[in-house]
Amino acid sequence: MNGSEAPFELLAPAASTAAPRTDLLFLVMLVICGAMALLLAGLIAWFALRYREGSGAGRAHPPSHANGLEAAWTAVPMLLFIVLFGWAAHDYALERRVPADALPVYVVAKQWMWRLQHGENGRQEINELHVPLNRPVVLVLASQDVIHSFFVPAFRVKQDVVPGRYARLWFSATRLGEFRILCSEYCGSQHSAMLGRVIVMRDADYAKWLASGPPPTGDPTPQQLGQALYQRLACASCHAPDSSVHAPPLAGLYGRTVVLQDGGHVTADEDYLRESIVAPDRRLVAGQPAIMPSYGGQLSEQDVQNLVAYLREFK
């Protein structure tokens, strides 16, 4: 799109660090499957001609089995599948390992739009995502209604967004230009119109764009919005160290291991924090009574996302 495509490419434009790995794996699988299909088609044609009715092929004493051949057609495909599985698993693990310096963007999907907010200064976008060239970007995705799927074909990245939980997706764009965002999960009558675009810019241009939001420095960041919500809901009246209720302290909670009332353990990640806000009785902390009210249905998905963003950095 907009000059970002080469004159000829066997596949769609490859515009991220993940794309070459994905394309190579796909092409290797295509070659292997194609070669196998041609081999089988050739054998079928050869046997059909060689042993056709009336041919002079010898049919006396046909073999009942061939140990070497049977071992070969069992072992070779199995080894190929194991190699491909290991290769794909390695690439998948790389895509799940988010770089520590990735720029955060908070995304809420809803019928039928993408709402995006940059974690650096809070600037918001609808159906557009501006990102810098050659810098990792991590999307924290949530759905407000049904299952959606964030898909950028040129980046070879796709992530389902399921209501009630967070998903993370990262990429590093390697080509300037504009690239389509699609929803690849049927999400209702206007699913096909749930389109957007990623705009990849040079660092200097991205910095100018990011700073050109509403004065003085753009919209409030998700953390600032979450802090305001934390104060408005009077969360400190229960969770502050000197509160009379003695609810679990929230300072430094993110990333820690929490002991549950049923004896289990859970890491305090984004999903756990979200669940503790909208369904606090589901996984009670050991020694804590079920006294926290549920905010499910009272807060929008973006409000919950902002509150979780604040709790991640709460010290």
C-alpha cells in the first residue's frame, strides 16, 4: 500500500521481523507437500499404466510386504513432521517473547472498530496505528463485546481477542508505508468493514506525530487515567497499608506470586488483575474474606484496561 510494495513478490509484502521467518517456513512446507503430492500422483499414473489390463507386467508371486520400503515411508515423513514442528515451535516462542523495550499500545476491539491508545503519552487513534520503523511495539488487546482477531497480513502477525481476558502481540516493522489491519474473526454483520491501517514512520516523524496530539503533551496516559479512576473509586480506602479493612496491598503486586485461598498459586499478571476487578470472588487471596464488590458491568473495557495499566506500575 502507498508504495510499500515491491514490483514483484511471490508472497504479500513482508514488512516485519517476523515475516521472513514465517514466509520461509510456509515455503518449505509448500515445497515438501507439493513434492509429495507430485510423487504420489506420478506413482499412481505409473502403476495405472504399468499394471493396466492386458499389459505384460509379471503378476506371479507378488510380495506380501517390503520391510525397507514400509520403514522408509513411516520414518521419513515422521522425521519431516518433527523437524517442521520444532522449527514452528521455535518461531512461535520468539513471537511470544516480548522485548523489554517494546513501546506499549493499548487496544480495545468492539463492533466494529479498533480503539488504540499509545502508552507513551496517551494519544488515541481509531482504526489507525502509527508506529516507528525498526522498533518493537507491543499491543495489549481486549475485547468489549465478542471475539475479534487483530491481523496485519504484511507483518504476518495475528492475535485473537477474547472477551474477559487480555492478549499480547508484538511486532517490529521493517518497511515504511501503510499496511492493512483486518479483523479475521467473524464478529457480526459489519465484520468486513472492521478495517484499519498501520502507518510506519521514521523515528523523527513518529516523535513529531506523537507530540502533535492535543496540548500540552497529548491525552492523559493510560496510567494517568487509571490513577484517576483508582482515586475516584476510593480503592485506597481498602488497599492502603493503613486502611481499616486490610485488603491485599497493591504496591508492587504486578508480577508477584499470589497465594490463593484454595492453596493454589497465581502470577499477578494483566489477566489476574483484570479478573480481580470484575470478578473478585473467583480467585480469593489466602486469608481474605470475599468483601470486594465486583466492578463487572460498571466499568468499560477501556476503564479496566487503564486501571490495570496503573496497577502494573503501582509502587
